[in-house]
Amino acid sequence: MTRRALLNFVAAVGLLSLSLSVSSQNSSKQIASKRIVTQPFTLTISAVAPAVEISPDKYTVSSASQLFIKVRVTNTSEHDIRTDVDGDSMTNVSFNNYYDVRESTGNPVPKRRLNHPEIGSTGHGWPPRVIKPGTSTDVGDDRVTGLYDLSQPGEYTIQVSRAIHDNVKDGWVKSNVIRVVVAE
């Protein structure tokens, strides 16, 4: 091999090595920027009295009654998690539970207009609960009719979401979907 051919060969190997190194660094940066966040908990909801369960995940309630939803958080991680249980004093719904309530047509049910919103909502200042790995806790019975007008007879679907961490950019955990039949 001539000296020139040898130099070209060494240069080509060097460029290939540099290219692979940069490609590897870029892959590492992409993986780091696409942080995979696993769900550290699950959510299970159910309606509680005065609602009556008529089949799994299906309930009935009178149009004149309040509707309360029990939210159960189960820690599926290998470490303790802290969950806030403080609720809004005006609606009696946890600040951390985000409800998706829909009519049977799939249209979202609008939120209620609150009387005297100038008063503002306050919590009670309850400290967060610590949930050990593999255990569950109920984080309160939310009065969904404090947020949504469900006085019209019909069938509604309800699902709850909670942020995985304090930063909502980490994603959300969604509960099971329940159906509630509001009867006259």
C-alpha cells in the first residue's frame, strides 16, 4: 500500500469513528430528552351512596341527589409516594382530581357556574398522605355535582385524571371509566 493510500485509509477510519461517536452522543441526548416516566400509581373510581351500583362500573342516582365519586390511589411503584388529599371548600372536590364528565352523546358536560366566585375556593390544609408500595388509599369522596350539573335525566360517563408528579409535563394517570344513569 502506498503512503497516500495508507493516509486515506487512516483518515476514512478516523472519520467513521468520529461519526459513530457523534451519532452515539446524539442518541444518548435523544433518550435523555425523551424521559420515560412510568405510572407510579393507578386510579380506580366508583360512585358511592346515594348512588346504587347496577352492574360493574355502572350506577344509578336520582336527579335530585348529589353524586359522590370515591377515588382510590394504588401505589404500583417500588417507593413511597405522597398524594395530596386537600379539597376545594366550594365544590368538595380534590384539587388534584381532574374530571372528564360526558353525556351519552360524547359531549362534555359544562362545569357549573359557582355562586359568589369572588369568595374564592380554599382548601383545608390537610397534609399529604404517604402511600407505601403495593398499598391503596381512598383520597376522598368528591362531590361531582358540585362541579357539574347532572340534574338532567340521562346517562353520563365519568373519568378522573391525576398528574403523575407535581409537574404535569410528566404526564397523567387516568382512572377507569364509570357510567352513571341519572333517573327522575
